[in-house]
Amino acid sequence: MAAKTSSSDIQYTKPRWILTVAGLVLYVVDIWTDIGLALKYFQEKQYVWTGLTLMFVLAGLLVTQIFSYAWYHDDMNDFLRNPEGKTTIAGMLKGRLLAFHLLGMGIFIRYCHLLKKGFKMVWTTTNSFTEEQSRELHHNLFCLATDLSMLKLFETFLESVPQLLLQLCIQLGHSESSILQYISMAFSFCNIAWALVDYRRCLRRSLPHIREMPAGLPTAIYLLYKLCTITSHILSYSLLLILSIYSTVALTGLWLMATIWTYLLHTNFCSSKGLELLYQAVIGVILTFTFFNVKGKDTKVAMTCYYIFHSVVNLMAPLLLGLLKPELQTSPFFLIVSSLIFAGSILGLLSLVLYYLLLHPKGKLGEADELDGLGKETESMRRLRNFLQP
């Protein structure tokens, strides 16, 4: 049974503010460890590894800046959100905001804006608001947090996940390892875990028509499901890449199929066609590693097909490597990685079944129709309603 939403569930609390600071620190450290690793490879004249490591950092950075500025631009031009036609948003003029995004500072602007407003609300404000005003202010904070968490989700699957795959391939396939590499992989893994849970909780708290799920066992099982399925898939991909560099063609094909499937769903997430195509390409990357509900509809069939294919890949990768490279069959790393793939697949799928059968918050709280929205929506609310559903 899904738990009912209490007033405390929609409050942006002091612990939530502190966790936002922790998320910022984790984001910065994850990027800087990857940059440090790229510099190390450059000093060792490993130019291909240097280029790939930096490419994933820049891909995540570039895409998040594009969407961040586009969302600010949409919010500024939205009459319901900005009825007075103000030329500033997040305390900045449009030109200055654009300059910061061109410098790759878009997410930091959002963090500063959220932390500033959150600090004022939870640390300095007295009880001078009515219950309705307080609820609206807390809800607006969660809307800001959800925009940020969606950008972090993009960054995670464009940077942290591919980075983890790359470093695993380098370590397992070329016997190259260092302390900095382990640190980079550890922070990438932590960033993945953080982004998944933070996105799920922020999105559900920002949408009044979606039931919130309490922290504790439901969140732990959801995290276990996601981490186990994603990690086992990354390990499987790494074995396929070790087997043959041409596996990159197969991965590109998977991304292309996922992107086409997203396109055929006729997503309506962005305000322009060009951005919509970029969004669909990003969702294609995410679907290459894990499943999300792209349209907010019933996806039992799609999810079942996805995880059948997921399981086949996880089963075939160790078998193919063992058959085609028999000298690796007794290798400790091969046995360990194969065991992790099988254990992660089983545990992940069991957690998935447990989560969706017993712990998933089924049902809607609002009276609004899923397709029609919540009456007069701001651009921000329309965007939130069309976010990926966990």
C-alpha cells in the first residue's frame, strides 16, 4: 500500500538543505577526479584514454548547460511564471545568465539559487506565513530541486556512467590501475547512487498528483534495484569491449534503437524541435544502461522486454569472453567480474519485482487528468509533469 502524503513530506527541511550541499560537493569532486585522471593519462602519453575521459566530462557539462539555460529561458518567457515580464531570473539578467552557462557554470548557478532560497526558508524565516503560503514556498523549493536533479541525472548518464565503464575497461583489459583511478570510479559510483535517489524523491515531492513514498525500505529497495541492474550492465559491457573493440558498434546500435524508440513515443518535453531531438538522444543514452518511464504511462510490457534483453546481455557477455578467450577462464578478475554480473542481475531483478509489487506508490493524489495536466500550468510545472518517471 502506498503511504499517504503528510504535510511534512512536502517540506524542504534543514536536513534536505544539508544534503543539497553534500550533493554539490559530490558533483564537484566527481568532475575534478575525472579531470585529474585525464591529466595523469596525458602525462603517461595515453592520449586515447585522455581524450575519452575528457570527452565524457565535456559531454555531460555541455548538455546540462544547454538544458539549464533553455529551462531558465522558458521560465522567463512564461506568462504564468513571470506575469510582470521581469528581465531577471535567479537574480540575473538574461545576458549574464547566458555568459555563466557558456562558462559551464549553469548547475552551480542553480545550486546557489536553491541553497540561497532554501537557507532563507528553513534557517532564517520565522513562522510568519499561513499554512497555504508555506506549502507553496516549500513546493517551489522542491520544483527548483527537481530541475536540478534532472540535470544531475543527465550528467550522471553522460559522464559518470560512461566514465565508470571506461575506467573498468582500462583496468580489466589493460591491467592499468592507480589510486586516482579507484577514487574516480568510487566517486562516479556514488554520484550515480545519489542522482538516482535524489531525482526520484525530488520529482515525487514536486508533483502534487503523484504519491510520495517514505524513506527507508522502499527507497533502499529502489536504490538496490537500480544500482544492481546498472552495475551488472556496465560490467557486461566492459567484458564485451574487452572481447572486441567493435563492441562499440553494438553499443552505438543500442543507443540508436533506444533513441528511435523514444522518438516514436512522440515525447513533448522541450519547447523547440531541436532541443526535443537532443533530449531524445540523451534518453537513448539513459535507456542503454537502465529503464525509465519516458511518457508517464503504463510500461509493464516495455519494461519486461527491456529486462529480458538486459538479462540476455548479462548472461552472454561472460560466456562469450570465456569461450572466445579460454585463457581468461581461470583468471581471478574474470571469475570475480562474472560472479558480480550474475549476482547483480539476480539481486537487481528481485529488487525490481519486490519494489513494483509491494512498495511502488501506485495511484494519484490530485484530481487532474494525467493528459490534461493540473489546470493552468506554468512552464516549469509542465516540464516537471513530463520528466522521466522512476
